[in-house]
Amino acid sequence: MKLSKKQFKQDFEERLASKFATNLTKAGHQETYATLASVVKHYYSSIWTADNQYRDEVGKKQAYYFSIEFLPGKLLKSNLLNLGILDTVRDGLADLGIDLDEVAKVEPDMAIGNGGLGRLASCFMDSLASTGFPANGNGIRYRYGLFKQKIIDGYQVELPDSWLDNGNPWEVRRADKAVEINFGGEVWLEDDGKGKLLPHYKNQERVLAVPYDTPMIGFENTTVNNMCLWRSEVPQDLDLKFQNLDYMRQTSMLSAELYPDDSNYDGRLLRLKQEYFFVSAGLQRILRHYKFTQKKDIRRIGDYIAVHINDTHPALCVPEFMRLLIDEYGVGWNRAWDTTVKVMSYTNHTILSEALEKWPEDMVKNLLPRLYQIIVEIDRRRTAELLPKVGATLVHNTRIIKDGQIHMANLAIIGSHSTNGVAKLHSDLLKDVELHDFYEIYPERFNNKTNGIADRRWIQISNERLSGVLDETIGKTWRHNLNDLSLLKHFKDDEKILKQLQMAKYDNKLRLAALIQERNGITVNPEAIFDVQIKRLHAYKRQLLNVLHILKLYFDLKDEPDLDVVPRVFIFGAKAAPGYHYAKSIIKCINEIANMINNDSDIDDKIKVVFLENYNVSLAEMIIPAANVGEQISLASKEASGTSNMKFMLNGALTMGTLDGANIEIFEAAGEENNFVFGLTKDEVYEYYRNGNYNARDIYEQNPIVYRILNSFIDGTIPNIKSEGREIFDSLTIYNDEYFVLRDFNDYVRAQKDLENLYRNQTAWTKASLMNIANVGRFSSDRTVREYADDIWYIKAKK
Ligand code: CRA
């Protein structure tokens, strides 16, 4: 949009006066932020209205991305950037004596997601709008987002994330569009006199779902999509005589809290309620909107909408859409089923078995009696149809209802036309191993969509320093098309440009060093290698392998204080699920090891270990631009894709990684020679599984370095970790090291040595860094969403 600085300043001052009855000299940070947001909202609302109007008139097919998590982070700068007014606003504010970066700090991170899955959903939201696709989000407006992490005495302590306390200026409450959700009670079918069976209900619990819409603004275009988040409320006409306080509490609890775990499925009733809540609300709104705006035959709705099931949490979309079509809109079973399969598509995000949702049949039957009937019928019809075609074994292995449980992935695959994994290796594993039986029956449904990242946030907003160097070197087209970063290859031997890249990195490191000083009171050397591992804490991600390597370096230096090492700062950021004891023990150990090493005068600044508390999107935006190395060291086959690996690459960090998830594609694109590859391959891992011949204890006993390192966890060398140290020691030596940490240790040390050697040659290092940046284009989520749009949703971008 067009905006002059003069106009902006005038708008800002007027709004400050009208909103808060104050002026520039008296306004506080909160007031400044709220005023700015309000002005920005005014700027985009006409574009938003116009785009909605256009959609209703043109009636093009739209996609709806159903996700139980979104992780947008802050929206202010991203909205300014996408509207094309970031510089104007920054300058205008500066004229008024206000620093935009300070104002931006006031906005709380919108953290209604755990990690990769939620962040991916938000990258998609940005990319869908920025590439002009009509595609909207659907989720839950949690009152409390992901917990805030405090480190006290080395331990993780969880505090509530009460992010809505000062209001949320971006959202619009649409009370007129509220819908009702029903739980429990009894249901029976009665003939309507015309030969049709209609459901009748008794004693149902009613909950009101109120939508809050947040605009997803496209980058310098006219598309504004909608992220719709639902809040649960007590229906106003509820007869309180018949309801008790417990019910009232339960109702508002529905959208109260995000489940703080993404790797473990927790079979609690509240979670199932949440899943049905946002699924039913979202589908009801879509159907009503379709009826209202299109006035076409409901049976043609498959030509106008696509619904995406992001992991299995929204898998109830399948039976709920059936229910709505059949019970509410009078469509017959067969037509409803064909439409459902055509409309739905599903992404699998993990093969970890503990994360695969299965709900006890009784639970579903009691909570959602009508949906249960429909699921039983889907399962029955499918079994009858497929038995003669594919045989009993395949049918049994792929049934939705099995062993008294409803298998949500099976429901999603069967009720949709597309199942995709999130990186090549992961999609292959789905086809060849994890979902092989489904692949036999429905080969045409399986496909890969390698994840991507919203590059605007992860470089233009978070790394202005590097963005500036790129603009000067290759022009600005990369800001619209990330593939144009490949122009950088022409400069790989240009010493001047390499120097500029180094200087940009150095400035970002200074900025992070200041933050570390402020938050952790640790002084770090900006010349040192900044070696970063930031992600959720999970055994399969192997933060422990990183820790063992740090201990090796530490003991090497204790033995030989004059050893010639390149100074390193090891930086961690990680939240552990509150109930995940082992992960919390690792956090405690990292912090105690940090204390031990950082305060050892023999070590000086050769090694520093920093654990930054409360890792979130905003912190990632500070850390990644400053990283020299990104640690992507999961056991091969376990990390479905990973996306921080792409953010590091974009910011010129080199990857230290295993052949897992999207790392493989990163190495392919940037060259293995420009990164550090180590560890077992997926085939080697599966070979161990087949033979059952991994013996971690042998490695402990036979490798003196490993022996010494592991003993330090239990012999008092690392202080204050009595039970935590023992827990980790036992997991490796007695419980046979589930994620092959010890097996990969030697090769990891080798790769780390290679890394150190390359860093000694700053020119060679920076060249490798440049090659990573130059080849990152394909990891833009603009590319990913185009593939979803073309191959799965069949939607077209606005020209
Ligand atoms: N935990 C995977 O583990 C992947 C993201 C997004 C995850 C990551 O490797 O990058 O999804 N899986 O595709 C998941 O949430 C329920 O499964 C993740 O974030």
C-alpha cells in the first residue's frame, strides 16, 4: 500500500489522542504499541474487506487448513513488512522520538503451538497469503498458550502464558458467526415418514463456539486470508437450572489451554473435546458460508472447498463432515462420502509411535454418539467393499476400529484423497514401512511435500543486516522470489562480499552476545564459533549427543590446558513437556555442566555453554541470525523434517547434521562439502532394529573416552545432578540407549573436528556459508504451499 511518512505521523498522533486521550510525551510503551497496531489495522481493513467481497463474488475454490496449533510469534513487524510500509513507519516513528524495535517488544508472542507443527502452520499462513492463494486457517483460541519456561536452580519451571491480558489488537470477535457444538447425551434414529432415518438427541451438553478472525496479510499484494480461532463459551440461552457449575467450568476450559506436548499423545477426554470442538465449529462455519454466498447445490461443495487435516488432531473432520452433509443438509450417504474424500486431505508429521492418536471406542461413543455411529458405518462399508478385493489381512491391518480403539491416522487416510509426509525420507518411510499396508491399497493417495519456511520473517524481518548485504550484492528480487538468492553464487570468490557477509554475521553475534550477557550474565567471545541447538527437548533429537561432545572438549582441555582449540559458545534453547521427566533431567544437566565449565578458570573462554530460557519464536529470531552452526543431530528416521535447519541455512549457518528429515535435501541443495554430515543412515538404523544387535553397554565399556564422559554423570564430577545424572547414565548403559547416541558419538566427534578445522580458515568457511544461502530457495514455504495448492487442494492463486 502507498503511505507517506507525513500521513503516517498524522494518523498515529490522532489515534493516540482518540484512543488513549494522551500525547507523545506522556504515552507509555503499551499505549504506543496499541496505537500503532490500531493504525495498522485501519490500513489493512479495507484490503481485507475488499478481498472477502471479491471471494464471495467470484466464488473460487478456497482451502481451509485445520490445525490444533498455530505459532505465529509477533505480528506487528510482519504486518508492516507485508503491507510494504515497514520503513515508512520506522522512519515516521523515529521522527516522533519512538524506536519501532522497542515498541515491537511489547507485543506478546502468539504461542498457541508447541513447536515445528504449529510453526509450520504459521509459515503456511504467511506463504498462502503472500502467493495469493485463497486459503484460511482454522484452530483454537487458547486463553493460555505454551507455558513460559523459567530456569530455577538449573531446573525447568513452567509458568502460565497469559498472552491475552492486554488484549489482542489483531483479532476480530465475530459473535454473529458463533455456532453451537454438542457433546454426549443419547442419539437414536427415527424414520421421518419419507423413508429417511433422522437422528434425534437427548441430554446433550451444549457449548457455544465463537470465532475470532485474524487477518493473514499477503506480502505486497491484495490477498488477506483469515485465521479463524474458536473460543468456547456458555450459550446465552442456557437454562441454568439444568446445568451445574462443573459444566460451566468445563465449557470454558475447552479453549483454556494448549496441551504442552507435541511428541506424546495423551488420551485425555478434554483433548478429544478440543479436537471435536474446533473441527465441528470450523466445518459448520464453512458450510453456512457456502450456503449463504454461493447459493449452489450443496452436493457441489467439493468443487468449492478443500479441507486440510494437519496431523491427526483434526481427523474428526471426516465423520463430522459426513454428519453435517447427511443430517443437516440432507445429502445421501454415497454422495456425502465421495464429497468427503474429495474435500479432505491429510498430512502426517511423525512416525513416533507414542505420538499416534488412538481413542478408546467407549470414549468416542460417550462423547460423540452420532459421530461414533458414522465411524462404525464408514468402517463397516469399507470392510465389506474391500474384503473381496484386497483380502482379510490388509483390511484388518488398516481398519479404523481395532482392538477397542479408533485409529485416527487410519480414519484420516481412509477419509481423504491425499496423505503426505513432510520431507522425502519421511514420505518414503510412510510408503515403505509405517503406512505400507495403506500404500498397497491406495498408492495414488501418497505423496511428499517437503516443508518450508516463511523466508520473509526468517531473514527480511529477523536479519536486516544480512538482508542489506544481499540487496547491495544481488539486488532486491530475492525478497519476492527466494530462488534468486542463487545469484549469490557468482560472488563466492569475491573477497569483498565474503568480508561483508562476515561482518553481518559478526554484528548479529554482538547483538546475541549482549542478550546473553543481559539474560544469563555470561560474557561470550563474539569471535568464537556460535554453535546452536534450539528445538523442543526430546530424546530423539539427541541434545545429549551435543552434551557428550561438550564434555569431551572439556576433559581434553582439562588434560591439556594449552590445547589449540577454536573457542566455542554452545547455545541451547529448549522447552521440555512438563510431564517428560527424562527431558527435564537433560535440561538440568545442561545447566549444571554450563555452570561447571563457565566457572572453570582453566577453560577461560575456550568453551562457554549457554542455556537461554523460554525458547520461542522471538528468541529464535535473535539467535538464528547469529549462528555459525546449526545442530540437526536427530537419529536418522526420527525427525520427520525439521524446519529450523532451513532457517539456519537461510541465515548462513552451516549444518552439523545426520542424514535425517529435510537435512538430506539441504545437503543435496547446498552440497555436503559445505556442511558436516555424520552418523548412522536410516537403513543402518533399521538394520539394527531388524537384528536387535545394538549393545550400548559394550561401547561404554570399550571406549575409554565414552567411559570417562558417562562416569562424570554419576561420580560427582558434574556437581548437583545426583538423580538426573544417574537417570541419563542408566538410559545409555542399562536401557540400551534407545536413540543410538553412543553409536554415533565417534563419528560426531570426527565431524566436529572437521568443523573446527574449516572455521580456522575464515574465507573457506564463509564461502561454504554463502553456498548455503545461495541454495536455500527451494526451502521457502511459498514453494511448499504452491505444491499443496497444485497437487492436493486444486486451488488457484489470485493474479
Ligand atoms: N514435532 C516433526 O517432528 C516437523 C514438524 C512439521 C513434527 C518435525 O520434524 O518438521 O512436525 N511432528 O512438519 C509433529 O508435530 C505430531 O507430529 C514436530 O513438530
